[in-house]
Amino acid sequence: MSASPYPLGLRLDGRRVVVVGGGAVATRRVPALLDAGADVLLVAPELTPALRARVDAGRLHWVPRRFVPEDLDGAWLVQVAIDDPMAAAAVSAVAAERRIFCVRADDRTAATAWTPAVTRHGPVTVAVLGGGDPRRAMTVRDAIRDLLAVRDTAPTRVRPDVEATTGATTGRVALVGAGPGDPELITVRGWRLLTEADVVVADRLVPGLLLDELRADVELVDASKVPYGPSRAQEEINRILVDRALAGAVVVRLKGGDPYVFGRGGEELLACAEAGVPVTVVPGVTSSIAAPAAAGIPVTHRGVAHEFTVVSGHVAPDSPASLVRWDALAGLRGTLVILMGLKNLAAITATLIAHGRPPQTPAAVVQEGTTGAQRVLRATLATVAADTLAADLRPPAVVVVGDVVGALDG
Ligand SMILES: C[S@@+](CC[C@H](N)C(=O)[O-])C[C@H]1O[C@@H](n2cnc3c(N)ncnc32)[C@H](O)[C@@H]1O
């Protein structure tokens, strides 16, 4: 039995590392070497496009030929990333002669150093060696990564947490985007946090199936049933988040789409920060892009639209409370995506037309996009409001205006 490996963290900043080979293995290894600040010399007659892009960007040196012993002059480490065992052994032999550690992709038993499976969390790097079995190393690494991701409270901590300042035990809040409706469109991180939560405060628009899968002991607060008017209700939701977290709970505030797209996520973050509660924000797939996509409408398309604008239509264009320059939007050529706009759709479309957007501009309405109940209506800017009424389309729905509406039609 061979001796156990001796683990080390190599500090490669500014140090020469030679990579021999320009194929798939080198493509996977080089980014981590560059990340560690290594001065990478790549020796290979040919490169993958990804490696070539790094060479073109000046990130590493490339010698476009086969290996010669002088390539190891000044090297601290060599990575052999070629399949040819004879050529690989020749590089190993030169490395051994010069007492340079050598990683071998083709034959780990012939290597003098092994690459561990790695996961990084802020300043912490976890490296796992699987006793000669890379799959075992990856399995253990994945388990540790999952554990650390769940416990990870580092992002967006705007204030020191209560534990740090008072010694009391505190929980934390995660503002998680649940995606547009299809339960599979939550992010991996969002899902992990949900499985860890003690309390989930959920909006009306979050996919019901996500809630179905919560542990039985999770306290579920339905934010849409919080009494009072909209602004008092928001205060009440903020209070629930803060109180539960200060009592030690892991709280997930689950919001439809993305928390910061008309989601009042910013207000909740500030309320938690004010109370010294650590907050993590997990972005979500927003309905403003996903609902059109689910209806076959890309919000940008080459040669059709070079911009898209997402706007809320919940305030009528002529209302003094409106913050939207509808006249300016009418002058844009690109895609306009209107959320919460059904109630004011007739006034919105009339305003856009009055300020110059052509009435025949294609338009579409997507109701409950990405869900099994999705409905799609196609019309023009001139007709979309009346057609929506006639078809009895209802919120939640997005309205898309622009030539992208027909861009993928055959
Ligand atoms: C308060 S906003 C929240 C938006 C959300 N934060 C997001 O990023 O998708 C609610 C509006 O989003 C739109 N919306 C949300 N989910 C939708 C879906 N599945 N299909 C169409 N529109 C949706 C509707 O315009 C709805 O009135």
C-alpha cells in the first residue's frame, strides 16, 4: 500500500506552471490555475477554442509545438494533459529529474501530485482526495459543498449579525426568487435554502408545488393573506421576517419571479438590515423574460430588437403618481414588456400610439406564463387591449410590444 498523500495549498501567484496539452483536460485545469494567479505556460501544437480565447485575452503564454525539456525552466509545477502515455512519461521524467511536482491526467499512479476535487466558499477552500478514486472525491466534495451552501450566510450581509454583536443566537432571512410559475424554474440555491427553512413567507404568485414539498414542521406564512392595506401589510411582512429571524429561525421569503423586479425585495432587505438580521438575496427567473420566452417570444432577437424595457403598468399613464415616461417609451424601437398592465392596457396602448409607436406593432399577452394554465394572445398595439378583454385574459399576465412578437414565427 502506498503512503497517504500529504495535503498542501499551493500559493501559485506569479509562479510558473507549465501545462502540456491543449485539449479538454487543459481546458478544465487552466482556469483554476489562472484563478490562483499562476504564470501559465501552455505547450501544445493545438488548442481548444476556449483556451485560444484565454491566449488571445493575454491571460497565458502559448508555445504552439510539442514539449521540450527546456519548457520546464523556472517551473514550480507541471500539469500533463495529454493522452499519449509515452509523451506524458517523457514530461514526467524531465519533471522528476528537476524535482518539479507533476500532475498526470493520463496516469495518476505515475504522478507526483494529484488534483483534488475542490469547492470554494468565500475565503474557505475545501479540497478532497478520494484515495485514488476521483469519483469518491467528487461525491464527498459535493456533500460538503451542499452543506456549506445551505449554511452560507455571507452574501449581502449589510450589517454585522446579532450573534456577532450581542452573543444572542440569531436566525437569518433569505429573499428567494421562486421563478415565474413552473416549480422547476427556481434556482438550485433557492431550492436548497427552501429545504433548510424553519419559516417560509410566501407570495401569492409562487408555485404551489414548491410549498407542497416543504417539511411538515415548517411554518408557512401566506403573505397575500396578511391583513391591512398594501403598505401596512408590507410593514407586517417585514415585522414577521425580522421577529422570526431574531427568534433564531431560518426564514425564507419566497417571492414570485425575481425579488428585485417589482417585488419589494429592497424594502424587506432594508428592514432586516435595520434590525441587524443577516440577509441573503437569491435572484430568480423573472416573468418579464420567462413568460414571453415560454410563449415563443424572445425579448431580443438579432436584427430585430437590440433592447428591451420592463415597465410596470399598474399606474395609469395620466396619473400624477406615474413614474413612467410613456411618451419616451413610445419613441423606442425595441421590446416593451409591461407587467401588471392589464387594468390600464387601453390607456397604455392609446398613449404609446399617440406618442408615435406604430399601431400595427405586434403585441402579445401571456397569462400565467410557464405554468400548465398558460394562455397566449397575439394582436397588434392597436387591438391588444380590446382583444384581451374579449378573450377574458386575467392577471398575472405580461404584455409584450415589439417586432420580437413574430420573430420566431415560421
Ligand atoms: C408584483 S409583480 C412581480 C414580478 C416578479 N417579481 C417577477 O420578477 O416576475 C407581478 C406581475 O408579474 C407578472 N407575472 C408574474 N408571474 C407571471 C406569469 N407566470 N406569467 C405572466 N406574468 C406574470 C404579472 O404582470 C404580475 O401582475
